[in-house]
Amino acid sequence: MKTNMSDTVELDIAEGIAVVTINRPEARNSVDLSVTLGLSAALDEVESRADVSVGILTGAGGNYCAGMDLKAFLRGEVVRVPGRGFAGVTQFVSSKPWIAAIEGYALAGGFEMALWADLIVASEEAKVGLPEVKRGLVANAGGLVRLPRQLPPRIAAELVLTGDIIPVSDLMPHGLINRIAPRGQALGAARALAMRIAANGPLAITASKRVMRESMDWTAEEMFDRQNTITLPVFTSADAKEGARAFAEKRVPVWRGE
């Protein structure tokens, strides 16, 4: 099912996977007000849907996202949403896993939207960067705080302080990228990865993501107690019983999300 969330954002839902596509290829999918409103609406829709287990964020026409549309900025368009950050995405807290599927360029705020995702799949020709310093700006839509947590600190520092644009293959050895696909096949590879996630228990996926996200700020003394508060209900769920039963009966589980 494909839906236009705005003039520039499409949402396609099938088989438990939602694909959100920024569709401004003539502007390398840079973010203006229309994109911001469309992405905000799409993320809300995905979050509300019990039939969606995984989201994929991508761009049309061979690029992911070139960041903020400077022409829109000069027109006075607002591309940050209070509590949700750049494009309505970079501070949005989703209970569901998201995969960034990158073709072409993912720059500035575009790269920061990829860093927001839980996993990244990129084409072999994709290039990423935080070039804000080259314009006297700073990458404050997540780049400065997320990149040092997702890359070795000195590699992150080089990216941030030089503002250089680099091929994703340079970052693969450092663990930032989950998969590198042939040119034009990043979305297909992201779908394949999403299908593997969507096959699992939805309660288990949600609880696991939440613990991994929130535990970054937990102390060693409290982490197991806080983890148990989130995860123990999963063990008593109908899905947990179904998972065990399906294993014993050598069949595919039928998840109910309860």
C-alpha cells in the first residue's frame, strides 16, 4: 500500500515493512518544509501501525538526502520540529527498528538521519559526510553526539572537523555500515535485512531495541534491574509461548504481538 504523506514523501507498507521515501530527486532529496511535514506524518503512521515491524528510510532518484535545502532556508521555511529535531526525524523516539538505505549522497542532516537509524545499508558508490564546518556551521542534528558513539572517536573527529565527504567503504571496517550493496540495490538489500527482523517476535524486537537505546545512560549497578523491568513481561507473553510451541512443532511462529 503506497501513500503520499506530502508532495515529497511516500510511504509504502507491505509484509510488515514500511518504506519511507524522500522524493525530491531534482534537489538530491534535500529537506524543505514539505519533506519535514511528510516525514513527520510518515513516522507517526509507522509508529501507530501494529502491522508494521520495521521501517526503512530512503531517497528517490539515486540519492539519500543532501541535508537541508538552503533555498528553503533562505525562504524562511522551518525544517526542525520541536521535540523531533531536523526533518521531524533526528530526535524522534521510535519503538520500532529503522534501517537507512543509502544511495548516492547522505550529507549533513541527511547523514544525521542515517545515524538516527538503527542499521545502515548503503550502495558501494554511496558517499557520506558532515560538511557543516566548511560553511561555518555545526552538525547539531545528531552528528556531533551520535557519530562518536558509532565510530572510533578519532575517526569521528576527523569526519566532523574536516567536513570531508568520503565513500561508505572507508567506514565499513569501523562498523558504521551493516551492509554494502551494488549500485542501485541498497533498498533491496535493506528490505532483505528488514524481512529477517520482521520474522521475529514484535514484543521481543520492541523490548530489545528499547533496552539497547536506553541502557547507554544506565549505571552498572542499575542496568540489570532496569533491563528486567522492560524485558521480563516478554517472557510471560503469548508470543513467547507461541515461539516455544512453534520451535517444538517445527513450524513458523504466528505472532500476535501480545
